[in-house]
Amino acid sequence: MSKKIGILTYYWPPSGGSGVQRWLRFSNELAKLGHDIHVFTFKNPKYPIVDNELLNKVDSKVKVNFISGFELPNFLSLRNSKPSESFGLTSSKTDISLDYIISNLSLLIRELFFFPDTRKYLISPSIKYISNYNKKNPLDCLITSGPPHSLHYVGESLKNRENLKWISDFRDPWSNFFQNKLLNRLKSTQKKHTKREIEIIKFSDAVLTTSETLQSQFEEINRYSYCIHSGFDRFIPPKPNNKFRILYTGSLKFIQNPKNLWIAIADLIDTDNSFKDLVEIVLIGNIDFEILETKEFKKLKQRKIISYMSQNDLNEEICISEILVVCSVNIEGCNDIVPGKFFHYLSSGKKILGISNKGSDLENIIKETKSGMSFSYDNHTDLKNYIYKCFSDYKDGKASSQKTDNKFLSSNIAIKIDKIVSKL
């Protein structure tokens, strides 16, 4: 049965990056299933990446509404600070720069006065806008997608005031998210995040997550919790290439730095002339300056770095690559994330090389899909051997493309969401 579904999301075209893809694809697929989709997003948002080509991918049946709201200046955002300085990871113990002081001061202001995040001033205008909209166009349910997790406050308020059915979608974790752990220095702040997260989960009519671990944790609070992977919209056909290409795409933060990967590739370049002649290392996205300055990365002379690329162009780069690298975060206890780029990679059938902690959701899904191998951050030998095996297969003309399960297609995942909405 057709439902009128509202979706509140901060990231929407022309926002670029992987975060926007989840509800862009699901909105389109739910519309194709016959649902009446109403997206609520924001005027003049502060997107770190813009991809105007994505505007053409919004289904004409999807009704997009823009909410006016105040946003804080970018100086309070983590992405504009120097992480190594902000978190006390500088190599020099004696040099306390002005940047260091400013970064720490801005983070302290952010922690003390902008709970749960810097988008808190979008909560009130969103409640008012969607409440008025719902009176004229009654919604069967509202889905709020976080981060920013402040948007869940909107769903909580509207359910409480208007008895609107509400689904909270955790595209990333909240209290256990690595950025949340790094941003908040005070134990009291962390406890506050955990308390509010539990309240949001408990009060939701249903909860969506992107990993099996989070689903298990959330089910202890709300039995209507589901793992909904971000998936991909179509398969990317492979193309031949005269180079053995190792590709990384997306942001790479200092706490994701795969040092042993750089060392392994450099070792193979130094010891095998054939590998040296054929290998091509390409990184596309926002790579932290701290990583570029490490001695391990500087060993790689043959590498190309591209700041950003549209999704269409990125597909072309993926289809001619042999190894696709995806990294979790090198922080103990933060193992419950499956990056959206994993599914983008999966759509190509190419070999995926994961770098993550043992037992992480990323490691588990790579095993489940038989899409490649995952290695811990401290593993050098096995990682090096795997890369060389992939290289030997490439030289022998063995196709790197593998069969990918249809269950990760957005169209099939949307059917799962449709059933969850119908149960409400």
C-alpha cells in the first residue's frame, strides 16, 4: 500500500561525498515502489563537497522541500581544524602554536555550548516547517537521518506533539562514533550523548542502522531495530587497464592512516622491477595533510592525488582499478562502521582491500561478500603478500571482477524499508 513518507536529511544534492547517496537512492527507489516521497532539507547548507551532477539523479516524483535555518561558522567544524594539533598528536612537545590554541579553544566551545552538534539551530525551524507541512499534507511517517544527529530531535518532537510515526536512521554511530569521541574531552559530555542516544532509540517507532553490531546493540533498547546497508544503485562494468592500479577514494583521516599499506607497496616497488613498472597508486578525496607528511607515505614516489571527483567520473576510475582500498578507524572499540564507499566498490566486483581492527563489521562484510581481504593496522607481511598475489593474478590475465550479490542493490534494500514502514 502506498504511503506518504517524509525524509529529513541534511545531506542532499548538490552535496557530494558518500553521505548523500544513502537517502538519494532510497528516496528514488521508494518513489518507484509507489510511495509518495517528501524530502526535507535545508537552504544554503555548508556542504564540504559539492557535486552538481547529483541534482540530475533526483527522481522527478520526489518532492523536495527546503527549510531556512541558521548555521554556525565553519571554524567550529572538525574538518577545518588540524586534527593532529587539536588532539595533542604533534611531533614537537615544545612548540605550542597559535593554531593549536585556537583549535583547542574552538573545540571546547563546540563541546560546551553546541550539544548535540553545531547544527542544533536547525532543530526549531525544522519542527515548525514539518509540523505546518504535515497539517496540509499528512504524512504516514517521518524518517530522520543522522548525522547530524540533532535532526533526530525533530522526529522525537513531532512524534510527541502530533503522534507522527517516526523512524530514526543512524547513518553513522552517535555516542560511539570516532569523531564524537575525539571532539568531546569531558566524560560528562560523553555521558550526555549516550543518554540522549538511548532516549532517541527507545522513543523511535523503528530504528535503522548500517552495521550488524549497531543493530544488536540497539535491539537491546528497541526491538524494532534493523540493519539497512547503504548499498549501490547499479553494477559498474569492469574495463581493462595497462596499469596495476591501487585506488583509494573518499576522505582519509589521520586516525585511518594505513602506514603498513604504504610500507608494503614501497617494499614491492623496491624489490620487484615488474611491479615498479606496472603499479599505479591513486588517491581521490580529502587526504589529511598529516598523512601526506609521514615518512611511510613519502616513500611512495609513484602516486597521484586528486582532491575530488564527481560520482560519474569516479565510476570510471573504479572500473579500471585492480585493488580498491577501504579503511576503518584505528581506535579501539570503534568497529561498528561499514563505510558507504565499501558498497560503491562492491558494485564493481573488483578486489577490496580492507584495513580495520580485528572483528570489525568491515572485516566481517568483506568475508561475507567474498569481495577481498581485510587486514589489521599492524599487519604488514600478510598485507604485502596479498597485494603481490593480486599483482601476479593481474600479470597472468586473471580477471579481478567477481560476482556481487543482488541483495545490496538499492532497489532490493528499498523493499526492506517498505516492509518496515508498512509495519508501522
